Amino acid sequence: MPIQLINSDKVYELQIDGSIFKYKKITEPESAAIRKKYTKRGEVDDNAVGQEILRRKFVGWKNVLSADGKPAEFTEESIMQLPPTVLADILDAIIKIEEGAPSEKK
């Protein structure tokens, strides 16, 4: 199969436990710029890099509930209230190299 270029405008979906998370892929120049922004004295702040990538490339969700069981509004604050494992899966999907069919986790 031929190599396919990254389309950083296309919205992909990741399904986890009945919720759908919408994201866009990150290109190498975008990733490099973010890493440079959060590098000081040769040390990269990986946590800040991950949060910046999520702010730029995580674009929405469906079927996510707030702590009181109501539909959760998609905001920067609510993103950071997702379980860490879910955030890690979304970040992994954003930076994943290969293009292809939407990812799915159960």
C-alpha cells in the first residue's frame, strides 16, 4: 500500500466504551513547533506538550457524561477531567503515524 500524506484538516473518530472522541492528526512541523515551545535548557516538558497537542487537535466528543450523569459540554476544562487513560488514548490517536480506518477501543 502506498504511503499517504497526513490530512491535518480531516476529523477522525476514536470510540472508547460507547463514547466517541473527535480529533485531527498532527503533522511533523506542528509537533516540532510545540516541542520547541516547551523545551527549556534542552529539557522537554512532555506534559505541557501533550496538553498543547490536545488543545489544538482534540476537537469534540459525543456521548460523554459529566460527573452528575448529564451530557458533558466540550471545553478545555472538561477535557482535563477525562480519565488519564482516555486522554492518553486520544493523544496516541492524534500522533499515530499511520493513516487508515477510524480507531476503535473497547
